[in-house]
Amino acid sequence: MYPRRAGSSSDVTTLEPELVPTKAENVIEVEDLHVTFAGRGGGTARAVDGVNLAIPKGEIVALVGESGCGKTTLARTILGLEKPASGVVKFHGKPLEYRNRALKKYRKNVQLVLQDPTGSLNPRHSVYEAVAEGPRTHRMDDEAGRVSRAMAQAGLRPPERFFLRYPHELSGGQRQRVVIAGALALAPEVIVADEPVSSLDASVRGEILALLLKLREELGLTLLVVTHDLGLAWNIADRIVVMYLGRVVEQGPTEEVLSNPQHPYTKALLSVVPEMHAVEQIVLLGEPPDPTKIPSGCRFHPRCPSAFEPCKNISPTILSSVIAVGSEALPHEAACHLVNPPPAE
């Protein structure tokens, strides 16, 4: 069970459009981001639909939700791998440019760690070649020194012992450490980790999570961790951002969101975590809606066990996702009228 931590606040407010993300020392900022794709049967799928996000230096933020909620698309857009239909991604306050040279420079500072280390590594490249690929691409000096330092930081010690090995000769945990070392070799400021431990054995997951926490402390890294696992988020994240159908529905300090969830969607996700034995399981109705046919009003209301009439008709602008991750003054927020009912007309 996730315990309540001392000092947690139970104050919860509805996300309102007038909230403005804090600008102080934010490494990454996302402003009114929209990412769309052509739907298979026609129409436009709104994968990310009006998200605002700010991540200050040194913070670990967990982006959680079901498959198809838009969290991976948001992460890819932050990395510059997807170009938004509208809105902007900022790095140290400057809008991301999509020219090749600008993207190359940006990606040196914002690196990706993928879910499957086996698929991330070229089976024909030795460990040394895999870790050296980034410094070579960016024409950085002291290649051997960078590779050795990065591998040591990732827990592959002594580095020379692994230089000539190939991915098939390593364990799953060692392969993931090689992928992390490949990111560290560029000395990035931000790491975006997409389900970083989901493909690993349970015995190894804790080691990789401990490594990420250690890297944050030693190198001052900022991390955005994309996951469906609320247990992982509890163990590693300072803040949690919950997404549903392209929008943020709840956010706040990790211990507060998991100990005192307010949005029905967050409660449902938490109810199926094995450690939460005391929480009654909530079974959601149906499947997530087609992103090309998003429901009116609150987009969660067709599946919500607690929906009432205003949820079906309320203006979507009132439930738009406004997030300011990292501000000490930021309350726990939830975009739900059960938390803060709309005023009577």
C-alpha cells in the first residue's frame, strides 16, 4: 500500500485555463500543445490536445496513463520527433526549431531511453560502438574517455570489461545500462525514459530505478519518465502527471496524488495496482474512445462510474489541461467537477 507522507496537502482544485505555468528555472516547457494524426477511417486523431507542461531542472516527472492516452506522443514531441499541429515546445525558454542543425543540437541535450534495450541496440555493434555512436555523431572530443565515464556512471564497471561484448552476451539489465550509457555519453541535461524498466525482470527493475535516482543526484539530470506503472512512479517521481485521451486530468506531488487521488480516472488506475490491497477495484466501462471522435464535455464521462449530467455538456475549455510542474506553491489539481462542481446557473 502507498502510505501518506507527512506534510501532504489534501487541497485539490479544478484545473482552470487562467493558470499559468511557472517560468522559474524550467528546462522544458510545453505551451498549449496539439499533435494530430490522420485517422485510419478518416477524420483527425487528436493525440495531444491542449497540454501545458513545465519541468524544472533536477525534477523527475512521471507521465502516466493507459495505452493510447497520448503520453508517448507528448514525449516524442518534446524530443522533437513529432512536430506539433500548434503550440510550442521550449528549451530554456527558447522555442524548439525544426531545422536539422537546430534539432541535432537540441537532441544532444535531451536524450531518449527506450523501453526495449534489445531493440534499441544494433546486434552487430559492440558495447563500445553503441555508446560511442552519439559522441561520434556530434563530433565530440575524447571519445574513449566519454565512453568510459558514461559506462561507469551507468554501472558497467570496469568499462573495459564490456567494450568488446555484443548485446546478446549481456543480461537484460546490462543492455539497459548500455542504452543509458549511450545517452550519458552526450552529457545531456534531460533524459526522457519511455517505460524504462517494463521489459526487465522484477529483480533488475529496482536496480535501474536506483540508478536513475543516483544519476539525478550526481549529475543534476532532469527526467521525464513515461509509464503506465503507478508503482514505478511512486518509487521514482517527484510529481505525477496523469493523461487521458490527449489531456492532463490530474497532477500534483507524487505522494499526494497516489495517497489522495481525486479524478475518477486516477482512482481507477490506482485501484488495480497490486500493492493497493485496501482500495476497492474500479472497473471502467468500455474502451477508450476513438481519438477521431472525442466525446463532448468531459471526455472521460462515457466511462466514468461517477459521471453526472454537467459532465456531458460542460464546455471543454473549462477542462483544458493547464499544468505547472515544479512550483512549490502549486496545489494538487484535478480536472473534475466532482472535485469542484460548476456553479449553478
